[in-house]
Amino acid sequence: MFLKTSFTTLIVGMFVVYVLHTCWVMYGIVYTKPCDNPKVDNCITPFLAGNPKLQMSIYSSLRRNAEGGHTLIHKEENFDVNTKFERIVNVSIPKKTRNNGTLYALIFVHQAGVTPWQDPRQVHLVAQLTTYMVPKPPEISLISGDDHTQGQKQTGQQHERNPDTKGGTGPTSLSAHPVSHWRSQLTLNIVGDHFVFDREYLPSDVHRYLRVFQNGKKMVYLPLLFVDELSNRVKDLVEINSTSTELPLTISYDSISLGRMRFWIHMQDAVYSLQQFGFTEKDADEIKGIFVDTNLYFLALTFFVAAFHLLFDFLAFKNDISFWKKKKSMVGMSSKAVLWRCFSTIVIFLYLFDEQTSLLVLIPAGIGSVIEVWKVKKAFKIQVYWKGCKPRFLFGKLDESERRTEEYDTLAMKYLSYLLYPLCIGGALYALIFLRYKSWYSWLINSLVNGVYAFGFLFMLPQLFVNYKLKSVAHLPWKAFMYKAFNTFIDDVFAFIITMPTSHRLACFRDDVVFLIYLYQRWLYPVDKTRVNEYGVSFDEQPKRKTHKD
């Protein structure tokens, strides 16, 4: 019985187990078992239940432990845990920080009327106000050579008078080395629930934020203070230079539930782990955007969408490779469409790499490029022979049926070139004259990818034309097509979630139209068993089985 189980069924079963296990883990994160009887000794009661008068004080310091001095940047008197607020303050930047140094924020919640160092029951956390990142290269006009240097110099001179100005200035803007950037957002939270913990079921993720003191026979925990690092986005960073004597800081506060805080702790730890594995600040920022810019319900939907996207990606790759591995004839298949798909996939990969797109988008694009190159080798029957260190290529010959398909393919491309080439060349010349780029390579890649995105779907039309001429779609890999169709509609959802170039986002919706036309042809041309199937043979050509002897 187990030997008859297909590989696809096994993968789907593992996927279902993975989703159920993830749901169970997520439930364990957001749910915390409370203490059933608050009067017993193993319960830890909240300090906030007594409605104490509190104050929030925030200091800046060059070191995490405040050695070497600290400066008060904001004080929130009559602090109410359940009252949301937002304050914009100007922070003085020390000389060491301006010279590519760091700066920290010390956040204290303590008894009102005294300093944090005089209150033994204060809670505090340390947040980094600066981070290191390579500045974005300047873009210039390739025709006139004009850039934004003049505007940047003027901005640098006015930066001290106008602290709200964003963007890097000075010589560090042209540096290829990481420079210090200012985090203009500081988001703080305190658990507003008067939750009673059970000492035997105390969550390990909350333990590091928990400060407990003995009050008679009872154990009391101080307010759970939390710094939301996920709210620190790359778009809010400001490059620090020698003229940045003062910069704005937006301090946001809101209460938070215990379950949401635990979930946020796990997400921050996950992002930190990815950075330890080599993810850059920009890569981590893409993941942060998924969590910060959406509510929890939409976040749950995102998880299921991402899981199904991963499953359909794998099944599409598996069926596509299986189809092309067994394919021996190109009857009914547009070889030019295969070649174009290979070219466009490589161009898109280079464009995404040049734009420093998230690895979530870049890695699948790279894998897809390798598979498309392999398809071209199969479609044109290319054999590679090595003579020493030099490769030699041998192209296979076409039979009569394949030559007829090639004629339809060439005719479709001829009509298509009358429309496609002028549009691509005109778009490239317009971009060269009116837009700015980092280099000639950047202009070339952008022009090619704009042609791919804007008019690339036209190269899918030769296959539709071949289907129309042959009045058949039996030669197409329909399993892989359907998985890709599902992924195309899933990509429509991801287009609003994951940060990506606008042209790449529009291309997701463009593919929907093409797949709908393929589905229409599937309905229009029903399966004829006398025609070739996806493996290059017809039903009538299959060998007959031996008769059974009683």
C-alpha cells in the first residue's frame, strides 16, 4: 500500500502536518495559562493592579550601561499605561556618533517624582538609536551627467536648521562602506492586562522581561516593558553626517496584550536569527513589513498564503521538470516562447539583484532561471561536448511535425516583432533621456526588464497562436500550468504584502490574463486521443497490453 503512494501525495501529507504543527505552536505562543487561584503562593500578581503613579523617562547615552554620561531627551509625567501617545523630540547627536559612532536610548518606567536611579522598583530597557547600513548609490543622468550632488550639499547646509530633513549628505553618501544611520522611530509597549502568572507555567520568552519582588507572602511582577524593534524600518532611517548635530525622534507608546507581546518577541528573535545568518538590514526590513504593516488576522492569512505558495511552487517545479525530462518531441510547443521565457527570467533575476530586492523574491527567481536554461537545452536538442576546456554545441534535427510547428511559431513572431521592437526601443530611449540611473549597466537592465514586464506577455502569444493553428492543447504540461496558475493568483496577494518594484508587482496581474486565455483554449479544444500528448506520443501509438490468459 505504501509503495503505491505517489511522491506528490507524500509531499501534500507532509505539508498538512507542517501547517497543523505550526498552528499548534502559534496557539502555544499567544495563549498563556493563568494562575487558577490567585491566593496561593505559586501565583505572581501584577504591580499595575495597585494603580501606582508612574513616570516614563528616556535618556540618550553612548554606552548601553550609561557609563560616560547620559542626557534626558524626554520625560512623560503622570504616565498612564493604558493611554496611547506620540511625541516628537529633537535629540542632540554627540560628536562620536557623528563620526560613524552609535547612540543608545535608556527607557525607564519608575515611580513618579523621583529619578530612575532612586527607585528600586524601576524597570528599564536599552534600545539602539543608530544602525549601520551601506548608503544607496547616487543616480545620475547618463546623457548630461547631472546628479543630485548640488541638492545634497544644500540639504546638508540646511540640515541643522531643519531637523526633519531626511536623506544622507556629505561625503559618506558616496561611500561603499556601512555608515551610521539614525532610527527616527522608537516604539514602546507595556502589557496592560492584569494577568496573574503561574510560576509553574511561566513562559520562557516572557521570563527575560519579568522583574519580580517579594511583597509579604506574595510575589509581584513589575510592568512588562517592551521595545518594538520590528517598527524600525529602512524607509525611516536617516544618514548621520558631520553636520547632523540634532535629529528628530518620534516616540510612540501604546499598551499591548500579553499574547501579542509574546508573538512579537518570537518574531523579533526570528528576524535577529536571519541577520546572524547573513541577511542584510534591507532583507530583514522586508520581513518586518509583513508583520508591522498588517493586523494579526491578515497576518494569519499571509501565513497560509505563503505556505500554499511554497507548496504550489514545489509541485510546479516538480511537474515542470518531470514534463521536460520525458519530452522528446517539440510538436505543438513554441520553441521561441521557451527561449524568450529563459531570456526574460534571467533579465528579471539580474534586475531584482541590481535593485537589491528581498531574498524572498530573489532566490526563487534565481532557481527559475536555472530551470529555464535547462528547458532551452531540451527544446533545441542541444548537446554539449567538451574538447579540452572549450565546449562544443551540437543541435538536433527537427522532424516533419516539428517543422510545421516551427513555421507557425516563426509566423507569430514575425507579426509580433512589428509591435514589440519599436515599443521596447522607444521606452529605452525615453528612459535614457528623462530618467536617472546609477550606471549604464543599470539603464540597460532596467530597459530590458521594463520591456519584459510591459510587453513580455506578448511573447506568450506565439504559444496561443500555435494552439489555435493546431486546434489542440494536449501538448502542454497542464499539471505544471495549473500549479503555476494557482501561484499566479497567490502572487496577486503577495504583491500587496512584500515590498518589490512596481513593475514586478504589475507583472503578477498581467499573468492572470494569459492563464485565463489558456484555460479558454483548454475548454475550446477538447482532448483528442489521436493527437500527441504532453510526452510527444498519441494514445493510439501506445503499445497494446498482452491479453490475459485464464
